Amino acid sequence: MLERRGSINGFNSVLLTDPEFRKVVILLTNTDTGDLELIGDKLYRELQ
């Protein structure tokens, strides 16, 4: 899995993909209270 996670001023994002870009999860939020790491990992596993 390739990943890019980031946050700034209360905005958070997650990009998860396989090396061939066949499976992609993109999460964007305007709050810093959500656990995007947990949510993103669970969603990505569901694609498998």
C-alpha cells in the first residue's frame, strides 16, 4: 500500500492506494476530531 496523510489548521486528508492505482481511498475532512487513519485503513481493507 502507498499512502499519504496530512493535516493543517484542522483539515485532514488521507490517500491510500496500491502501486498500480487499482484500489484508491481518498478521505477529506474539515475537522481534526475524526480518526482518518483508522477509517482509511478499514475502508482500504474492505476493497481487498
